Amino acid sequence: MANLHLFEIGYKSGIADPVGQGLKSDIEHLRLAVVKKVASAQLYKVSGTLSTDSKQRIARDLLCDPILNESREKQSKTKFMVIDVWYKAGVTDVVGDSVKKGIEDLDIHGVQDVRTGMRYHLEGVTKKEVAEKIALALLVNPLVHDLTIHAD
């Protein structure tokens, strides 16, 4: 069975996050919650056998723009809710297919599948119910997306 490797690619500190800023504005406009900050990140779930060096090369040479992005292990010590949105199994993920091809072009082998998603860190939101209300109103189409909400 293949291993699962999760890559979280977000904006570097000091770089504007237009997706996060837009979501924060939408949340405030619809009066769904009071949020201090929203940070967005691309998620990549890679199924396969990868060495530590291969994972670093994938993040550095394929997934990150060296000026804008960084690969994250953990966001911060601030408590907030996190919303992860993924395509459901069976829904075509063309970006995932492109990333898989890019990994092969890096001459890295052993990857069976790549799925993509988005992560939203909601600073100031502490209740799962509020995060779920935000997700259902603004982020998720239940027909094509799976949703995970957790505290970070």
C-alpha cells in the first residue's frame, strides 16, 4: 500500500494572500463570523513512496513559487479553526493530474496519485459550527467536495 504525503503550500509571511483576504471580506459581508485573519493554502495529497529528498524537491521545484510561497508543516501556535476542502473520489482533478506529470518530469518515480485541495486557517474562529457554516456558505459544493474541519 502506498504512503500518503501531504504538502501544504501557502504564502510567505509578508506576502499578501488574495484568496484569504477575499474570503475574510465575504465572511464579514455575510456576517457569518468575526475573523481576525484568513490564510489560504493549496493542499496536495500524494500517494506513493517518496524519500525525504524527493519530497523537498517536489515542494521546492514544482509546487512553490520561490518568491511567493513556502511549504508549511505547521502554521503557528495561535488557536484557530481549519477548513480543508478536497475533491470527492471520482471527481476529475486536472490539477492533481498535472502535478503527477510534473513529478514524473522531475524524474521522481513511485507516485500513484495526486489529489488537490484547499486549506483555510480562520484566525478568531474557535467553534467548529461557525467554521462549518462558513464552509457551506462560501467554500464547498457538497456534490463535488469533501469537507474536513479541525482546530489547529
